[in-house]
Amino acid sequence: MSNEEMDKKMEFIVEHQAKFAAEIEIMRETQAAESKLWSQRYDRLSNALIAVVDIVGSLTRAQMRTDEKVSLLEESFARLAQAQARTEESLKILINVVERHIHGNGGAESPA
């Protein structure tokens, strides 16, 4: 192999090595950019997930307060229904007494 052929082969190898090195650098830059992009997306996703968890927590606390209020209302309605039943019973008794008094003159004979 002559010096000229050797020089051409070496030049060919050097050119390909330079091209390969340039392509490696481009790949590194691309990888760094993609890594940064994925990192930003991960951060946004992480922040969004934290926000969703906060919202769910707030909704859960609000639902618990609502459940407590509904429970108190149910108890109040039950007491109100019992009081209404006692009032109705007392009213029936009073009506019976009044009707006996009016219709029966309280047990006395009506004047002629």
C-alpha cells in the first residue's frame, strides 16, 4: 500500500470519526433537551396531581361536614315528629273533652 493510499484511508477514517463525533454531540444535545422537556412535564403533572389531591381532600372534608349536618337534621326531624305526635294526641284528647262537653253538656241535662 502506497503512502497516498494510506493517506486517503486515514483521511476517510478521520472524516468519518469527525462526522460520528458531531452526530454523537447532536444526540447528546437532543437527549438533554428531551430530558429537560420530560422533567418539566413531570413537574407539571406532579403539581397537577397535588392540586387534585388537595381538591379531593377539600371535597372529603366538606362531605363529612355535610354528613354531620344531615345527621343532626335527621335527629331534629325525628324529635319534631315525636313532638308532633304528642301534640296530635293531646289535641285529640282536648277535642274529645270539648265534644263531650258540648254534646253532652258536660254530663248535665239541657234546660227545656
